[in-house]
Amino acid sequence: MTTLVMFSGGLDSTAMLVKLLSHTEEELRVHHIRMANREERAEAEQAAVERIVAWCASRYRPFRYSESALDFRELEAIPIDYVCIAFVACQVAIDTPGCDRVAVAALACDTDIENRSARQRRVFETLYECYRARKLGEPRVEWLYPVYHASKRELADSLPADLVALTWSCRRPVREAGQSRACGVCKACLARAGI
């Protein structure tokens, strides 16, 4: 069977990926959603993802990588990421023969995580039921939270320093001379400052 690993290129999802690559033998399909919105972080995240995937592919066991895109740049509102992840995870799980697990890098310290995780699974199950009605997919898909009880500091400490440096966390990057740098003030930057 196969685990679908939803991967953002951040510290949490990178630690999750390394943990699954190091401590399991199951097949992994790693999937990144290039989520464009008015925060303009998609480019910086994409660059981080490409660097991390290449780094992990050269040091760990083989895994399948794929990506998709959602473009919300014309919207004023910022879409709810975890709902978008559930939608895409459903599509990718159906595209992955034998996919019976979805791994997400949610942390116990994340805001309202129990409700968010339950809503995310509910969205996934509602969509997945459409495929089951057509006799597609697995009878049961389990959601995994491999790094749920870890702190940001523990996640950073579990990774080589050069890999931590490749990750991207900022929600609202600042563009300077064609490069993105972390804003230093968004919620993600402040959480990362603690490591």
C-alpha cells in the first residue's frame, strides 16, 4: 500500500517526510500544491520544495513526487489551506493505486488543530465517497499525523542543519532584487524564530 505525503516545503512537512523516509518502508507519493494567492508565497515555497525533494532523493530511499496548482490570486480572501489540501489529497489519492493513507504535518500546537483536522478529513471523505460510488479507490483511507506531538524546536533538531536551511515558512515574503526573503513578522515567521 502507499502513503500520500502532503508536502509544503516548510519545516513541519520536511520533518514529516524525513521521518517517513527513514522509519518506514511503505511506498510514498509526495505531493506539493503550488497554492498561489495574494500572499505571494507560492514561488518561494516552490523553490524550497524543489531543493528539499532533490536533497531527500539523493540521501534516502526512492519516492514518487508530483505537484499540482491552485490559483487564487484574483481573490481578495485568502483560501483556507487545510480545506484545499483535503480537496487535492482526494484527487491525488484516487490517482495513486493502493493509496490507503494520507500523511499531513499538523502539530498539536497549531491553532484549533482538532477542529481543523476533523473538518479536513470530513471534506476528504465527502469527496472520496464520490469515487467509492464509482467503485474506485480504497475502502478505507487513514489520516496520519507523524509529527503531531513534536515542537518546532524538536522538528528542527531532528533534521540536518543544511536541510533545515532549505525549508520555507513565511506566509508573506518580501521581494527584493528578484529574490524572496522572509517577512519576519507573520505568524509562521514568529513560530520559526523560536527555533
